[in-house]
Amino acid sequence: MADKLALILVLLCCFHQERVFANLPKLQVVTEEWVPYNYANQKGEIVGRATKKVREVLELAGVEYDINLYPWARSMKLTRTQANTMIYSIYRSGDRETMFEWACPLMRPVRQYLFKLKNRDDIQVASLEDAKKYVISIVRGSVVHEYLVKHGFEAGINLDITADPSASQRKLLANRIDFLLTTEYTMYETLKAIGVSYDVVTPVIEVRNNSDRRACMAFNLNTDKELINKVRRALAEHNRKYVGP
């Protein structure tokens, strides 16, 4: 009798879990072009180191989802205005803390550098303040965009703001800007994709040290709470087993 009662309880528990899963909404996932972490390949598929981990986490959580890639500003707007929407890879800054529900960390820290063309001997900087004499290309609405504005940089004066990250590389190579703010790996991969050697550029200064900050996943505040909790638990389990990306 006791065995039968235990079996009934297990079946009831499983039935309850299936009903909860069935009632979960589909998650809209958005991101930006950021090689090698999240980007579209030649087939139009959204891939990358962070994307791979996001897919693994959402599958582990048992969440139904779609991933779409947009300019960063649009992805941010969608996440802030549409329920059951999640964005990655996003830095958890003080200004953003109350805008979203968070699941962290998604990625290991990455370092951002000011890159210039190696042959630009006319550019001499020893600090971020020195860089105000030059033009830096950045992605609109990115965390480094926010950071530079807070430190006195201005659009149209020393900031070239774009929605298309690939445009920044073209502008740098054409001497239309002085600096590009990105990571070493991203610079290497984007130049490689257009057949240009990494040797043509050089990192000058590190703009921000993210050694204590990692990119995360963030949800619209009106996202289903059970869905968020499932993703958080799955991310924690994934992070216990694997390092990265």
C-alpha cells in the first residue's frame, strides 16, 4: 500500500510539473552582433560562444524560445518594453540594475581596449583623458558608450556612435576615426573575417577593467517569474559544471 501511495505522489508531482511547463510562455531572446560571443554566421544562424551557452542553459531549463539578432539599442528597447523577453550578453551596471531581472554570470570577464592603426604614429595617449583629443567609435547604447559619456566624451566631438559594429572596423581602416573600442579577440576575428591581418592594429590603453564584472542575461521586469527562476537555476547548474565562455 505504501509503495502504491508513493507511486501516486510521484505521478501527481510529474503531472504538476508538466502543467507548469505547459503554462510557461515562450521566451523571446534578443542579442547584438558581438564576435565571437553572439553573431550571425553565413547561413544566418545566431551562433557564438555566449549563444552556445545560452542555448544550453535554456534547453536545460526546459524553456521554449526564439533568438533574434538586432542592433544593440533595439535589443535593449525590446527587452525593456516587451514581457517575456531576455537579452544577452549584457553587463550588469548600476544604472541598469533596476531595469531588468538578472541571471548572472553568463560569461567570464573580458577587457576592452582602444585600438588604433599601427602606422598612426601621430596618435599618442597615456590615459583616457588624453583620448578626448581623438575620435572613438563605439556601439550606441553599449556599456562602454555609457561609461565614456560619464567621463566627459561627447557624440560628434570625440565619439563616433554607430548601430553597426562592423562599420567601426571599416572606418578605422579608412582613417575616418582614430580609435575603435573593443576586445582583442573581437578585433582579431572581425579583421580576419574581412581578410585583414591583426598586425595592422595595436591596443593602446585598456579603457575599463572588467575583472570583477561579467556579462549576464537580463529579463524584462514583467517576464513570468517561474520562467526566470527556471533559467536562473539552469544557469547556476551550468556554471557549476563548465567554465566560460
